Amino acid sequence: MAARLGIPDVGEVAHDLDLLERTMEQREALSAAVFAGDRARITDLARSARESEAAILLDLCNLFAAPEPGSAGVRLAHLLSRLRFTQRFVESAEAELEAP
């Protein structure tokens, strides 16, 4: 799809260190909330991650609607990495909420 819109192949792109750091912090917060049995905190973390997911999806829509010449491939790779990490976190948090 990206190629059809004139966005170059993104290939392998190094992960954003800020993204990895934020992801680790989120995971630690989730682990602490699970360990403490703090379902309200887990719910807040899941809600926040879903909001981030929605914002990333909007950014992706905007990118495909008006690709940025020259940097669209890198931006696409960055957004897709953020989306993957965010979706995995949402899945983990929701799994914790569904656990007995």
C-alpha cells in the first residue's frame, strides 16, 4: 500500500530509543500495578495506551492522505513501530484485566 502512495520501502529501521524507554516504563508500571492488585491503575494504563493507539492511527491516516516527500518512509516506519508496541501493551493490560 505504501508503494502505491509513493512512499518508499521502509526496510529495516532502527527502533527509536525514546520509544523503547517509554515502553519499558509502561511495562514496569503495568507489572507494579498487577503485583499490587491495583485494577484501577491497570485500567488507567490500558485507557491511556488505547488513546495513544488512536492518535497513532490518526497520524497514519494523515500520512497516507498527504505523504511527506522524502521522509514519508521513515515516518511510516516510526509510526508502525509505535503502533506495534502500543497494541502489544494494550493486549497485555487487557489480558490482566480479564484475569481472575
